[in-house]
Amino acid sequence: MMSAGRLEEQARGQHGNRIVVVQLLVRMGYRMVDDFLVMEKISKQYAGVKALDAVDFSIAAGEIHCLAGTNGSGKSTLIKIISGVEQPDAGGAVSIEGARKSGYSAIDSIGYGIEVIYQDLSLFHNLTVAENIALSSMISSRRKFFAPGEYTRIAADAMNLIGIDLPLDANVGRLSVSEQQLVAICRALTGELKLLIMDEPTTALTKKEVDRLLGVVLDLKGRGISTLFVSHKLQEVMQVADRVTILRDGQKIGCHPAAELDSRKIEYMMTGTNFEYSGRAPAVSDAEPLLEVVALSKKGNFKDITFSVLPGEIVGITGMLGSGRTELALALFGMNMPDSGKASMRGVPLDLRSARSSIRRGIAYVPENRLTQGLVMPQSVEKNALVTVIERLRSKSGFLDHRRAAALVKELVRRLRIKVPSVSSPVATLSGGNQQKVVLAKWIATKPELLILDGPTVGIDIAAKGAIHEFIKELAAEGLGVLLISDEVSEVANLCHRVLVMSRGRITAEFPAESTPESEILKSIELTA
Amino acid sequence: MEIALRKLARYTETYLVIIIAFLSILIAAKNPSFLTLENMFDLLKSYSFFGVMSIGVLMVLISGGIDISFAAVATVAEYLVALFMMRIGGNIFSAFAVAALVGSVLGYINGLLVNRFRIPPIIATIATMNAYYGLLIFATGGKWIYDLPIWFSDFAEIQLFTIHTANDSTYGLSIITMIWFAVMVAGILILRFTMLGRSIYAIGGDRKSALRVGLNVRRAEEFVYSFMGLLAGIAGVIQALLVQTVAPNSIVGKELNIIAAVVLGGASLTGGKGSVFGAFLGLVLLAIVKNGMTLMAIPPVWYEFFVGCVILLSVGITSYKGKLEKRRTATILVKA
């Protein structure tokens, strides 16, 4: 496309009249601007911390753009500035459709055609699909009353636009996450949408659902609507993206055409290093199995699960979200009672009705969501680490034996290499990686025989990831059985002895990890999903 | 047909209708005078006081809040209206207008506390309940008022249509009941056909999202508490019409039963759910349990116990249904 300058030149050449040129430009200006949004030298400081440091950023009309970066890289701050929730510090400039904007509000940004779909989707679960979709346009029309059929019509129009079909009178709370996402997109479409920003849209979706979402986004592109994906997991969206902008520590590392990048390059730019897997844990010799699971089934969760874990063995379970892996882990820990089948530890059947008995039999479970299930954030590292063993640390008088407790915490902090100014600092002040180590410490303190880890390295930095891997191998070398559930195929492929692939509640494949290339595992997941 | 039935099975109202029908048949079998028009009109009249307030409670609950102070607001309004009528006079319209004004102001104070100061509604309204009621007792010394104007007691006798019975007594549908019905119609109109009504549901569903999509949360929250106050004021006048005396201690203590009736009717204490029809049915259920027990000559000491059981049972069934539903969606997610 031609620049405004050249256009002006050309126009003047033709007409030789400045007024005509200006009129022409004004008239044509809307169509001629390449970029929907241009941001220059955007900085933002929060209490002395630079969240964004002179970042340049632009999105063309109809472009699919990805914004990549780890937690704390400044992604969300940039989104907040684009959507008018936050104002940039002085010195930066924002233009939308060629017009300079200074200090606009969130309501203004909606007027400019910018809509944000947050990770929680901001939907109303108690209202119907139609009501949810129509709500925004009802608000902006500033009317006080409406006819009952009106929102059904608005909603149906929006759904037709992207060719989807959801029950209009169903409560949104009854839909799946991916359907809810489509509702959120339809709601954005009821206005004059020009830029759709989606925050971590694919984390909770299965592969099929991601494909449907990408189809919708491509359709929007065809209508000249731009999309900005914000994510730290880009694999899925890379196939439709035009450009990728990478942020690290508040600075722009680069903006590249998506075709020139692969996930390894992006990871490098996001983190500044490339993650290398160090060697494997030593092979295990045949021994009496530690955990044996036979034909374990639970309706709607998993079916016919049979496998075993040897002492010292790291067994990986991978598969798409919703494949039943977390449900299986919960079942083994006694928190999701199966319908049939059995599981035993060292040959003695497990009572799967309560977590208490599983803990007593030497099973420890580290949940996927450490924030909501694993830690008491405002409490100290020491208290969190000891919560599982507090009973065992009672002295004869019945009070906590402080000397033994302190020694145990010191030992755990040392073994797990937890970086913490003092064991009495609140867990909330630690980095994600160190928090995850505290969760691990808490369960290691129980001296388990079998450790079930669900997504142990999700969302933590690379150094911490390496340390946690080392620690898992150390534990295995000591004879602990480890069941590692992970999304990341490279993680299970490089860390485990054996990899089980789950799909729709069944184990569909099993690989000896050492002799299987990563791509083969990946293929098996995609084939069965 | 089957689809229609399945749809009906989703609504709390359906179950309430069935339970009410079942209980009615049971009571009528023991005492035929239960299912007479006379008894029905009488019930509808005496429950108008609860009924009017239940609509206010419904809106507060849908918005995700709760109000404990409305019985105190009703008492204050009732008392002030009685004083107004004795000192200044006026007519029935001015009586209602004064009550509505007093109630709205007191309710608006609740709304301010909840919205501006973000005090949890239950604490804010327990505090104002004590403050309103305490001030009233202090200012009046707890004196009862008996000498209400003649026109006031005349109004209470107005019937929309009158039926003469064989033994020369009459009965009919009271104008007081009509006030209740008018309030219900207003409630339906507000909740279903105005942006304000949809905002109330949305805020109760997810307050943060409501703010994000640009709903006027402040106005809606201030409205529900003010409206609650307004209806409490009107209910205060209805109470005075029904008993023709004004006692500062006759209403306080009834608020929990009304909240229970509305919850019984399908409103959720966590907000976002509830309907006018449901609130009506909830109240009807409580009314016929009480009335039925009287007609079946069960000692009134059992009333509280039975009400407790009915509430536990129906709220329990609703919650359990919700739990099953949640489990079902979880299964669907796993399958997808």
C-alpha cells in the first residue's frame, strides 16, 4: 500500500490544488490507512517498576497478530493500554485508524471498535446465550426498555455473521468453555468490531475446539477485522497468524512475520535462553511394581485404565485437555471415586474413597493449579511446607516440636533449592517457580512412595523448570515412583522412562521414552484426539 | 410434548406448583373449607403484607445482595404515616406517598452503604435494622397508636367484587390484595422488560463482568435497595390497614420468613436467579402450610417446625439438583 505522503504527491500531481488534495485525503483517508492501531514509544511505570519500556507496536487492518511473552513481560499492561483501561506514561503516542488519540477510556475504546475477551470471558452464567450476546449492544443503545424478542434477533444476527449455531435460550453456564468463547466473540461482534483482543484463548480448549476458533478468526480476517492473540503458548495460533510481537521484561524483543518463526525461536526470544533437557534418570530394573492399576473405570471420566509404576520409575501421562488424565490422577489419590476396577500399592489394594487413606499409603499428589489447590498464599514458606506433616512433628507434650520442624524445613529448602529470603516470608512473595517448589516440598515432607505430579512446570520460568526436573530425577533415583502428567510432550519424552498417551478417557498408546522420537508421541496424540 | 415437559422440569416453579397442589388436596380432604373462595380471598388479603415486601426481597436477592432491615423500614414508615395521618390528615394516597418516600430514603441509605462503602449487605442491613428500629423506639417510647382516621379503616374494607353467602354474610376480593398484585405486575415489568431489570440479573450473576461490559452497577444496586425500602413502606401501610393499630414491635422479626419464602420460590442467595412467580409460589406454600395446619387443628406450636422442614426440603432439593447438573456438565467437558 502507498504511504500518505506518496498519495499526497500523486494527488497534487493530478490536481495541482492543495485544497482538493486535502479533501481527497480526508475522503479517502479511512480506506488508505494501512494500520488500524499504531503505538509508539509506549512506557508504563507502576510504583517505580517499568512494566513497559518504550514499546512500539502496530496492528494492520485485518491482521492476525500474536503478542507473546512470559508472565510479567508486559503483555497485559499493553492490552490494558490498547483497551483504554490504563493510560500510557507521557512521551508515547497512540493512533487508531490514523488519528492520534490521547488518553481514551475503556468506553471510548469500545467506540473505536476495540473489544477484549478476557481469559474468564466475562459472561453471565445465569443468563441465556441470547441475553449475553445482546447485552453490550443493549447497553450502548442507552435504551431503557426493550421488547422480549429483541435480544434474540440481535444474537441470531451475530451468530449468522460467523456461521455458528448455539441454542439461544440455553443458559451460558450449561455450555462448554469453547462454546462460551464463541458467545463472547458474538457479543463482541454486535458492535462495530474492528480489533478483537483475546487473552489466552486456547488454554482451556481441545484441539478440535481450537481449530473451530481459528476458523472463526480467519472469517473475521476476511471481513477486515484484526485479531490480537495474547498468549504464552503459541503453537496453535501460529498457523493462522501474520505477525508475532515478542515482549520480555517490558521491552519489545522483536516483531516478525509468523512464517519466519517456530516455537523454539519464539521461546528463545521470550526467555532469552533455550531450554535444554539434561540426561535421563537411570533406567529401572524389573522389580515388584509399586503401583498397579487394573481396569479402572469411571463413567464419563476414564475407562479400562491398566498400567503399573515400578519403584524408581518416572511414568508420563500426556494427552489433550479433557482426555481424562487429571480425573485419573484424582481417582488414584482418592478424590474421584471410580465405578469399577482396582488399584494397589505394593500388592495391597488401595481404598480409593478418601485422600486420607491414599496419603497414609504413601501417595502424594501435587495438583495442577498450585494457586487454588496447593498453597496458602499469605502464610509463610515454613507453614506451607509443614502443613502435611504437622501431626508427625508433635512432641510428647502434644505441642509442635519446633527444633525438628525447623530442621525439616531447612532440609527441604536446601534439597529443592528454594530461593527464599527467609522461611518465614509469605509464599505469595515468591516467584512461580519457587512457589511450585514449596508445593513439592510440602509433599516430599510426607516421605511418599509414589508422587503424582499434575503439570508441575506450567507457567514457571526456565531455571525453576530445570531445577524441578533435576529434583524429580533425584527422587526417582532414590526409589520413588513418579507419575508425571503433562501437556508438554517434550517434557514427558525427555524426563520419563515410559510415556502413556490418553485420549477420551482411555490409554491409547504406550511408548518407551528413550527410544521414541518426540514427533511419534505427538502424532499419536493428534491421531487419537 | 416431551420437550415441553423436560423444559418445565428445569423450573423450580413447576415443582412448587406440584407440591402446592398436593398439599391443597391433602388439606381439603381433611377440611373442605380450605378450598373455598372465601378462605382463598382471606389468605390473599392477609398475606398481602408479606407479598409486597417479597418482591423487594426478590430483587435484592437477584442482584446478589440481601436486606435484613426491611421489616424495620416498614415499621418506621408505618409509624410515621400514622403520626402524619393523626397530625396533618390527608387521604389514603398521601398516606401511601409518605410511606413510600420514607421507605425509599431509608432503603437508599442501605444502597449507599452497600455500593459506595462496599460493606457486605448482610452486615450493613443488620446495622441499619438496629439503627432504624432503635431510633423509632427511642423517639416514640414504644407507644401504640389506636386512633386512626375513619377513612383509613373504610379503605381497608373496599372489595373489588362482593359475594353474598347463604347465611347473609359477605366476602370478596380486597383492594389490599390488588395492591399486592399491582406490585407483582410492576416487578415482572421491571425484571423482564427493562434494561435495569436485566442489569440486576447480570450483576447478581457476575458483578465484575457487569462492570467490564459497562453496566451501570451503581445505579442498579442503589435502585434495588431503594425499591426494597419503597415496598417496605407500602407494606407498612398495608399492615396498618389490616390490623388498624400501629405497634412499633409488630413487624420486626418476620424478615427471615419472607426471605425464606423468596428463596423457596427459586431465588438464589448467591444472586442472579429468581422470578416474581416463584416468589409468589414460595409465599403461597408457606401460607397454605400455616393455614392448612390451623384448619387441620394441628397445634400452632408446630408451625415453626413445619415451616423449617418445608424450607429445608425444597431448598435442599433445588441445591441437590444444581449439584447433579454441575456434575453432568463436568462429564460433558471430559467427553468433548
